[in-house]
Amino acid sequence: MELLHVIIKSGPSPRPLAWSLEISPSEEGDEWHMVRAFGDREHCKRLWDLRPERRRRKARGAKRTSRSDKPTCSTQFASPRPLENGEMHVGIGEGVAARRVRVSLRAAHAGPARQQYYTVRELTLAARCLCHGHADHCNVDSEGAQCVCSHGACGTHCERCCAGGVWRPSVSCDMLAEPTATDCSCGQRGNCSYDDTGAILCVNCTDNRAGPLCDRCLAGFYSVLPDGPCVPCECDPEGSDVGQEECKCHPGYRGAQCDACVDPEAAFPDCVNEVTTPACKCDPRGIVDPTRICDEVCNCKANVIGERCDTCAPGHYGLSDALVAGCRPCYCSHVADNCGADREPGRDMVLPLGDAWLISDLDAKETYEPSVDEQGKPFLITYEIEGWENYYWLTNTFNGEQLSAYGGEIRATIFWGVARGDTGGSPTMGPDVILVSADGTRLTYSNSSHEEPGRLEIAATLTEGGWRSELGDAAARSDLLDVLSDVHALMIRAHFHNDQDEVRLEGVEVRGAAGGVRERCACPPGYAGAHCELCAWTHARLRRAPGSRPAFECVPCPCNGHAGCRTVDGPCGQCQHNTTGLHCERCLPGHYGNPVQGACKPCACPLYLPSNNFSPNCALASAEGDDFVCTQCPDGYTGDHCELCDVGYWGSPTTPGGACRACECGGAPCRADTGRCLVCPPHTEGARCDQCQEGYWFGGAEEQCVPCACGRGALSAACDVRTGRCACAPGWKGRACDECAHMHGDVAAGCPSCRCGLAALSAVCESRTGECECASGAAPPHCDTCLPAHYALSETGCLEDSELACYVNLVTLRKLAPVIGACFLFTQRFNKRLHTCCVRRRPPAHFPLMQQHIPTGKEAT
């Protein structure tokens, strides 16, 4: 036989590190030759003194050498992965003659002693008769194989031409050989072509591939698997040079897709501003004296740095000529010191009137509910709170976190009046606006007087400089922002004169800041918001002791960073990032990873496409690294990622829309790429082993080919391959032509036509024996004679008469025959002579002639 292909499938262990395939040409196996060896570089050299095989391009027209001619050592299966169910496919080229095959396992992969083992779950050998391409089939028995030669070839293995002369394998003895085409290694990556030297070139590359062998991805694409499709990198073209697998960002850009700016003050995609050189060196916004912009050495403001005084010092932002220090310090809720200017302007806010306002004393300890006019504006008559020295409008509608109001302005419209004729009073002094924080801190704005009654506009800018503490000290920027981070109440002055008799609140609004005034911070992990005033969704807010800075702390939720929570010890919300569990500690089905340390990624078994994701679950291959193993590959799939077809299946699971299909070879193996059968079961033939050989048909269990077994009535030994029906000769019927047809009988005689006589009840005879069904008194098998002691054959049968008992000789019988009709003849020995008798005890009256001529006993003698 000629060995063509060997498939070795491992069980629950890695593939062996070093092993060899050996053959023996003798039945006894006393002489072994190594065909191929496999291992790493060290074992190839140490065990077999061979260099690892390297693949070289083969020039067109070069003579193909069988791999069995010279032993080689390959590193193809040197990797320990897959960890289990690995396969090793070894093609023997044109084949090698062998009577016995041996697989020698020499070394396992390195590891603990208890883990150094290997398993063989299945061994498949594909072989054919050694007929040198001159036979379609061969006959195999205990003595060996005999090729049924064609093409004018003869010999046990068709190894010579019958007429002598030149003989070549696979070439008819009557014609010359045609050159064979070189195998193509492009696979499904492209179509094969050749350069001027005959080397293989792959053209029309598929799936965004490129290169002479279609083995690289185009720019802007990458591939997860070696032969997998190339998918887009999705890098932003504004911020990157499109690369492979990882986006390479331009200077000033950041992010996985290079879609964000390094500078927090810059707005994507304009992350890098064009640098211009002014006529003079110094930036007027950042120097102490803006008139000295042409000095050789620039004198920078307190919070400005740089040779040109054009950069805010670390921890500051918003370079401006209106600021004495040049830049504002970062606030960031006291948890960060890296910020930039927020270019977005603030939003205006109109506060409601009516019942939303109360009258309060200066300390907000005593309140009074004012009246509301028909227009919804609150008003107060002074006598209603007689005895109060100072009072204010107070509302809680401007409360909570109001950091976004920084840089804006509180504007209030008030109408107040005095009693007519009262001129002895005097204006009162006091702050126009008071901000009260949740911890009781109070900041006041302006300590002025208003002498003229009537309509009054009060404005308070929400920036540092105009606000003071209760002790009269100027409030710093952080002091103002601390109050705005948690506002309890807003108080607006309502008492302006000692003779005041009424006051009405016309309207209150908070106008938004201009762009560039507010900050936008780079918050530490766990914090969020423009001022880091919020906790990230995976953290819970834990308030610290009053007066502490920062006033709160963001503590991680016990959800491994995959869900939010209301309190530190509370339950987790809905898990994200493909996780599940009480603490989001497990991956969802169809995902893998370590949720405690990172996210869960979707399984690609072998592709992410639903049509090519064949395993519903996967898991990390080891505690280290990101390699994963698909754990539920369906029947027909194998490999770490279900990327291979199992033994008995074929297809391309790594191609979108591809799948593994069962080999249609009657249980025999097939080529994994084409499905073509390697070896057909007995009595089958064809590329899919789906045809029965001549003389067989699909009649066995599981549609196996069984002999036609045509009977003696068949025209040939062949039958219909689907029904098994033989072609019958005339007079025969049945699937095997082993029964007589209608109006035919007697199988032993060849099913002649029925010959039923006059006394037959029917013209149809019994099909097996040919006998006819006779009327009463008629004799079988053909009903054309009467039974003994019967006479007068007719369509109704024969008559029976027991009275006639005479003996006549042959001469008398011939004379009486015309008169009495046919008699039943029998032989009887009488006086040692043979007589023929017609027996009747009393001659009937209608046979007088018989009575006259019946001889006596003596006469008969």
C-alpha cells in the first residue's frame, strides 16, 4: 500500500514536543525507515541530527521530490498550544510504499514531572494501492494488493507497460507525460500566480490583505489570527498615522483611537495650535507691566512662567491680562492640581419667585412668610416685622452643588419705598448678597448703602475679590468655590432705609460665565466632573468631618469597577463590562477575562461574527496573559478557538460564513479544506464516496453498499444503485429477478409460459412449480389428462366409473378407443404378460360394442 496522509489527534494534554513517523516495507516490521520528524530546534539536532525544515519557494517546472525521499525535521507542532484536543496533519506528498506504520513519541513539553505526558485519542491513516496512477481500484486480500490496471499498464502494481517500452507513473503508455502544476500555497488569501523565476505569487488578495503572499494587512487594518481577516483599526485620521493593531498618535493627541487632546485646554481635533512669533517677545497677558512687551527679559506675573511669560504655572489655568496673578489656581475640589480652561460658556438660570422666598433676619435664625401679589411677586409691609433691625430675602432654590455658576453673576431687581413725609430716617448699611453653605459658612458681597427709593438693581459677581468672610477678610478663590460646592441658601438684601415701609422682589437670575473663566480638571481615578466634584459611577461618596478639605472622599464600590453603588457597603447596581455576580466578579456567558483585575471580553470562537462564533463559552487559558480557550466547541470543531475542523469534518471556520461539515465518506476521513475523501469504505467510490461500485447498491444499514445478488433471471450482475433492482429477462420478476412473472412458472425450468390444459380451472399456473389448478378428475401438473379410474376429459374435468372391470389387450383397446374414448391406462402383470385394461364391473348399456368385444380370461391369455 501507499501511505498518503496521517492524522494524529491528542486527548486532554498538549501535543508531544518531539516525535517521528516511521514506516516498514515488510509485513514483519523488521526494517524501519523514518519518513518525517517533528520537534523544536534542540530536539531535531539532538535526536535525529537534522536541521529544522525551512520552507522555500519552488521554481516553476522544478521536479517535485517526495518528502519521503529524504527525512526532514519540522518545528510545525513544537508549540504546546492548543493545550488539549490538538491535531497534527502530516501529508506524505506523492505517497510512500509501506506495509506497517509506527509513530515514535520521543519527548514531552517542559513542566512539572507529573504534567510531562501526552495522549493520542485518535490515529487516522489514509492510504491507497500502489498502482502508480494506472488503476481506479485494486483487490486486497491476505496475500496483498493486486491493482486492476488500465492505460496499457501491467504488473501487480502496474509498474510496466504491457507492450514494453517507456513506462512512467500516472501517464498512459501510449502518450507522453504532461507537466504537473506546482501546488499553490495562497489558500483562501488570494489567487495563485508566478513571477519570472517561477516563484509563487498571490494576487487578488482578499479581506484587506497585501504582500507577495497576501500574508500582511493593508495600512489601517489588523488581524487577530494568522490567517484571519484584516479588520479596520478605527484610528482617527486627524490624530494618528493609521497603523496596525495599535494607533500611533500624532504629538498632542492621545487615546486608543487618538481622538482626544493631551492638552486639556485644547479642543479636539485642534489639539496643536500653530505657534506664531509676535513682533515683540513678551506676552502682554502674562507680564507685570503690559507696556514692556519688548523687553529682553520678560517679567512674569506670579502664576505665569515661560521665557515669554505665555504659560500658566503648574496648578493654574486661564492666562489673562485681567488677572493680577496672570492665571487662576486650580480648585478641583482639593483632590487634583492639574486643570485647564473650560472654553464652554456657562448657562443662565432664572430663579422662581412667589412662595420660594421668605423674609429672614441677618443670621437666618428667624423667618417670616411674605405676601405674594397677583403677578406672583413676593412683597412685605414693614410693620409686619416691626422691631427687626435688618432683614433679607431668603431662598433655598439656589442650593446644592453650584460650581458651574463660578465666573457668572447674581442679579436681583428690587422695588422699595419709604413713607410719605418721613425725612428724618437714614439709609442702612449691610451686604447686598449673602451665600450660606451647608456647613454654615457665610460669604457676603458688598457692604454698601442705597439712598434713593424705587427700583434697584443689585449685582454680585461670582469670582474672588468682592466676597468676604463674616470676619471681613477677603475670600480666596477656594473659599468661594467651597461654598458654591454645597450651597444651603441665597440671601438678598431687603432692608435699605430706616423709614422704609415696603419692599417687593421683582426678579432674580444667575447669569453664566464667559468661556475660559471656569476650570476643567484632570481628575484622579474615582472622581469626575469639571471640578472633580462628583464621584465616578464606580465609587460612592463618603462625606468627611465638617471643615475638612477635601470635604468628601470617593471610595470604590465593592463591585470590581463594573457597577455603581449608593453606599460603600450597599449592593451593587447593574453590572457592566460583560460581568455578572453579586459583586460583578464573573464574566457573562460568551465572555472571558478576570473581572477582578479588568474587563471581560467577548469570545471569538474563532471570529466575533455570530455566524462564526461556534462556542457559547470560553475561559482564560492561564492565570497570566490574555490567551483564552473556547470550552464548548460543538461536534465537528476543535482547537483552542474552534478554528479547526475535527476528524471526519471539513470546512473553514475562520472564514466569515464558513463552518465545519461532516465528511460524506461513509465514516472515512476527508481533506479538511475541500472535503474530498481520502479513503473510501469498501465497495464505494467517488470524490465523496457517495457512489457504489458496479454490482453493489445502497441497501445496507446507514446506506452502506451491499451486493446486488441478482438471480438467474437477471440480464447482468449489475443493479440500480438506489433501489437495488436488477434487469430481468422475459418471464422473470422481483428485485433480484428470482421469481417467475405472471403467466409463467417453474423456476427450476427457467420460468416458461404456463401450459395449462383443457381441464385447468385457470390459465395461470403456480409461479414456483409451474403446476396448474385442475378440475375434478384431471391429472396435474398440466390438467391435460385424467386421473386413474377416470375418463372423458373435458373442461369440467373427468368422469369416475367403478363398475367397469375388464381386461383388454392392446389390440382390443385400439379397437375400442374410438368408441369408449380415452381410458386411464395402467399396467398389470397377468399370466406374465403386459396388458392394458379398462375396468368396468358391468358394461354400461350405452357401450354395446364393448360388451361384444370384451374377451374372457382365457381369451385374454
